[in-house]
Amino acid sequence: MDYLQELEWRNFLLQRKVRILNDLRSYIESADSYELAAFAKDMGSIFTPSGRSLREIVNYILSTGKAPPGWQPARYATGIQPPLSPLAAPPTVSTGPLSPMSPAHDMSDISAAAPPPAVDTGPTVSPGDTKKAVPKPPAALELPEVQVTGDMQSTGETKSTAGVQSTAEPSLQTGKSEDLKTEVLERLNARMKDIPAGSFIMGSEDGRAEEKPVHKVNLSSFKIGSYLITNSDFKAFVLSNPEWQKDRINPEYHDGKYLDDWDGNEYAEGKDDHPVGFVSYYAAKAFAEWAGKRLPTEAEWEYAARGGLTGKKYPNGDTMNDTIANLAKRFRGTTPVGQFEPNGYGLYDMAGNLFEWTADFYSSYSEEEQTDPRGPSSGDYIVIRGGSWISSAAALRVSFRIDEDPVRCGYIGFRVAE
């Protein structure tokens, strides 16, 4: 191949890389790992020098919080047509690691690179396979019985956040575990909001594939917590139930990040009214049962999040920004529960701050009308909702749903229902 043809090819590769980076950079910088993984799934097949499968790409994103080296969505890789007479073996171009937490990706790095080393992400499936061939979660739905013991203290550090003052109740005081439980239960009961029976259209015609088809759902009345469960609430639980403490929890019930921002049984000073994060589905379910409550179903969660509004994107309407919710890393962490205005049902943080566990195993939607739906009786993934403090506005939509491994301990919290 002559010199001009080689230059054509190198120019094509350069255009392709610049297009990928320009098109994805702003999205990746603002997205959290859940959105990035969902985005990868939406791309369909993946063009990557190492030939990794779609599942490997998604698992890599979820485990590291960044795009894997050499990741190039197929529709971008083919968006620019190559010259008619390509080189026999064009050089491989790598986009390099694109971190959603990084404010500035180096756009000058356009040199060719060798395929990155393989990442061991466990069993995989091809992009066209609809089954999820990942290890089944432990049989932790049969949660161990809880015992009541222990006392309570609190130490650590925190950053202050500007804005509306929190309306959350004061933190727990030092005392015996039975007294702590009583105090928590009184607080939880005072926070429960009555949600009237009614019907709504679940999902979104304008959303991702997982949000379709839209369908009518009829729900009986129920109650749901106006706030996310706080660090203070959860500390009373772990002190009353030693088997759920950070250094004692069964390894089958978490991914190694359980209460990752705590020091032992202590959360950071001043964060007693912040939502507890880095809790797995199993830990959230255990807390709910200890408190005599349960996790909300996915349908209950969406109905409650809509706050009585019809056809709106977010809990308070069609507008979303950092004066309405904690999103897009604006506050560099969680904010106290109740810092932002509630929705029409008096519920706080139904968008942003932390994703929320629901009670349902993930399944695809159907068009059939449903009454008081429950998810499948078993499955590999649990639905999470609501978006987190590092999410872009797209993940805070009331219809946005993610299928998550129940052992996952990330920017996920929960609220209780009954």
C-alpha cells in the first residue's frame, strides 16, 4: 500500500477516535458506573481489540467504575466510512481508560496501542444472548435470625453541604440495644407516608428498552418511608445484630464493599442523618425485617416516586437540576435526607442522593395490565431505582430501572414500606 493510502487510513483512525471521545466524553464524565454499564448494553455489539464479550465489558464497568481500555461501541466505530483501499492490517487504536469520575480526559492521546490484558470477569454471554449467565446469588433470602445486643457510639469526619436545612429527626443517643431499636422504630413509624390506592402507567415510551412496553398498573394502598434509611438508623440495626456488622457479615451477602465508608461500626461524624450506602440487598432486606417492615415493590416505588403526577419524567415534574436533587457530583457526596423539596406524596430523595433497592427480582415488562404486581419468585438480579449523587439527570427519571447483583454494595441505599 502506498504512502498516501496509509495516510488516509491513519486519518480515518484518528477521526474515529476523536469522534468517539468527543461524543462520549461529556456523558462518561457525568455518568455513574450503573449508567455507563447500561449505556454499554444499549450499544449492542462491542468493537474492541481484545474481542471481549458484551457481558465482560459491562462487568468491567460495574466493577471498576470506568470504561475498559480499548472500549469502542460498534455504532461509533462504523460511523465514519474507511477509505476504499485500506491497509491489510490497520493499526489498533485504543481510546484508553475513560473514567466517569475524571473531570478531564487527555484528548491528546491518539497513538496506536496494543490490546489490553484480558480482564477476568467471570462467566459471559454473547451480545445476542438474552440469558444472564452469571453465578446465582446465595440463598440469602433465607436471612439469619437477628439477635438484639450491643451499645452505640459515633465518630469520624464529614463535609458540610450548603442549601435547605434537613428536616430529618435527630440522631440516636447512646443506650442499650433494645432502647435503640425502640427509638428507631418510633422514628420509622413517624416517617411512614400513606400512599392511596390508584392506577398509573408504568414505564416510559421515551426511555430505554428496559422501561418498555408501558403498561397499566393498579395498586392497593400502602405505606412507604418518607426518607431513605439513615446511617443512624442502620447503626442501631448492626449493633443490635452483630452478624450484620462490617467485620462479621457473611461474605456471601456482600461484594467486599459493605459499609465501605464506615470505620468498623462507626460512620463519619456529622453524617447520622445522611442515607446509609454501600449496603447489599440482603442487608437492606434484613434491616426491613428487623424493623417489622419490608422493601417496596418496583411498582410501588415508581408509583410513589411519581407523587400523583401523570406523564412526568421526574418526581416533581419535567425539570431536574441540583436545586431539586443531589445529582451529578454537585455536592461531592450524599446530602442529609430531607434537604430537598419532597414530591407530591411528601417523599424525599426519590431522585438522586442514592439508588434504592426494591423488593423485586428483575424481569422484562409486558403489555398486560397488572394489579399489585410482584417480581419473579427467583432470579439473578434485583431492581434498583432513583439514581445517585453521581448520576446524570437521565438516571433520576421515575421510570429508569437497573438490574443489579443483590450482593452489590455501591451508591445504593433503601427505604422501607408496609
